[in-house]
Amino acid sequence: MPKSFSFRVLATDGAARRGEISTPRGTIRTPAFMPVGTAATVKAMFPEHVRAAGADIVLGNTYHLMLRPGAERIAALGGLHRFMQWPHPILTDSGGFQVMSLSALRKVTEQSVTFRSHIDGAMFDLSPERAIEIQRLLDSDIVMQLDECIRLPAADADVERAMRLSLRWAERCKRAFEGAPNGRALFGIVQGGTLPKLRRESAQALVEMDFQGYAIGGLAVGEPQDVMLQMVETSVAELPAGKPRYLMGVGEPEDILLTVERGIDMFDCVLPTRAGRHAHAYTRFGKLNLKNARHADDPHPLDEASDCPAARDYSRAYLHHLVKANEILGAMLLSWANVAYYQSLMAGMREAISAGRFADFAAETRAGWAEGE
């Protein structure tokens, strides 16, 4: 395995790119979807099933892991990879988004964000330096800068203040990351709300700081899809072609198609497993609600052509029964099938980009979804 972190573009089709991120713990094929393992587990799934589904990398979360069981405890137990039995690459989110969304009480200053835990009310202080320290204790392969995520819509002045604070925190994260083990990478996060001027300025400043990769944050939080796409295009235009681009928190399969088309390489979202826990299945025939009575007598699987046992080997009638009976196996099978579908979607896009037929693949995929509705 390589000893350093690197990214190379293997093929392009328009702005869509097929690439490869090399890390000491494994190769990440892009476009890549990262299943979310917030609290050191992809919910309702065995790690070996996540891997067999096609995932090269999973995401862990600094906020949740610092609160429970604690970064120092995980480090003492051999690091996050050993702790959760996932020897492959892990990206850790810095926790900024969760601080803003989950903490009932928080105070942002130039130095740090102070917040009360949503678990037990204990007070914590998260600075850029501490965010990097936690991620180094976890020994994650891709580390994210600490940024301030504000709720949208917000006044332009508030968006600009948060963007500039995030840039200053990015500089501090970069300094704190110096001396990290070889092969680890630090990504900067483009902010700026829905204001193109601020997005451009944020991206340009981060590129000047020279991160190993760049994320686009603060989107897919309720803004119209066309606005999200405009902000993606604005940001991507300022980012270097030779480094990976990560759209945080996205999302629906349609959003992934649209943003791969615009040059995004990496994604994460809780949707596949959250939907699985709420009786929804993502398939090449569209999204199915297994609570619906029409599935009660259906002997067919979710997808007889799937490589995933959960989608291929269990009838819709059985899945419907498990859901109605509140059996844990229902959530497990649907989560597994959903993660596998997302990975097959990414694999299909990678192949289509290499073949120069991404537009055809996107059209065929959408036609399949429409046919199943």
C-alpha cells in the first residue's frame, strides 16, 4: 500500500470525473459514497457487510465520539479502525455541524465554540486545535477542519461572519495538523451560504492555504435544489482539478447524479441507513415504502439482479412483515440493501464516466426510477 495520500483523475466525461484516492489504509474509488458511521458504527450493519456492499471508506463523527466514548479512550484502545473493526479508510467530520444542530446551548467566539452535550448536559470546549487533536487521537485517514455552520436562511452579514471565522479556523487547523503521520490528509471546507461571491472567496482562500482536498459545506440544508447546484458550480470552478472535492451531507441519489455531473468526487449522507430503519428501500426501481400493504403478498425480492443478499434473497412480503412486526432484522436488511444500492450507483457512474456515457447512464437510471413509481 502507498505510504502517502494522493489523488489522480483516471477519466473524465464533461465535468464528471472518475478517480482514485490512495491512502496507506486502502484505495478509495471516486465518485465515492461514504456510509455514515457516526458513533463508530454504520447503524444496523456489520462492518463486513458495509465492505462487501462496495464501500471503500466510511465516515465517523468527532462530535459524537468526543462525547461518547471519548477520543482518548478510543486512542488507548488502538484507534478508531481497531475499535470498530474497519481496517479501511475513515474520514472524520470535525463536529462543527453537530455542535450547531444538536447543542441546546452554545457560544461561538474567535477562540472556540463552547457547548452543552445533548447527552448529559456537560460543557465542552471545541477549538480548531482540539478538533484536530481529537481526529488525530481517532487516527482518521481524512481529517476535516473545524468550521462554523450557521442555520439558513440567515442574514448576509451573519453568513459572511461565519465564513470568515471558518477561514481563520482553517488556518489554525492547518498549523495544528503539521506533523501528522504520513499518509493522513486534511480537507478545508468551503462556506458562504447561498451567496456566490462568498463561496468564491472562501474557495480561493482555502486553495491558497493548500489543503490535500476540499469539501463544500453548508448545503443540502433545505435550500432549493437549483440553488444548491449553483453553489456547487460556483465552488468547483475555484477548486484545483488535481485534488478531491467532497460535497458534505448529500444525499438523495438524484442529487448525487446532478453533482457528479458537476465535478464532485465524494459524498456522505445518513439517508441509506436512516431510510432502512424507517422501512424505505432505495432500488434501481426507485424508492419503496415497505410499510405499504401492496407488499404484503409480494413474493419478489427488492431486486433479483442485485449482488446484495438483502436485496436479492428476501421477499418484499417478508420485509413488509418484519417492518410491521417491528423486528430489528427488517431495519438491518433494508439498511444493507440501501447501502449496497448506493454503492452500485457509484460503481455504475464510475464505469459510465470511463466509457464516456455518463449522460446516458443518468438518463437510464432516472428512467428506471420512474418506471418503478
